[in-house]
Amino acid sequence: MARNSDNLLGLGGQRNTVSRGALRGGKKGGPSGPSAQAQDQKSELLRKLKEKSEKAKEDGDGE
């Protein structure tokens, strides 16, 4: 029986198991999660939103 050249099943070996941390951008053996730059951007955005909220309360808009 000749092997079908279009059938690639079984070629390439077994899959490696990949951890959740590696899937989310972590390096092997290193810390996973958001990068330092992403954390800085998030904290800056939160600071701006808090300032905007405080200013709105002072102005009496309520929002």
C-alpha cells in the first residue's frame, strides 16, 4: 500500500506541552504576566481616570 503524499498526519513528532504562562507571553523559567511597560501604561490610565472622576465630583456634574 503506497503512502499518500497529501496525508501529513504523523509527521513532525509529538506536540510539546505549553504552560499557561508561556501562552500569555512569559518566558521559559521567567516571570509571566504583563510586561513592565504594560503595567506602567495601566497605572497611568488609572491615575488619569481617577483625576477626571475627582474633578467631575468637584464641579458637581456627578459623572
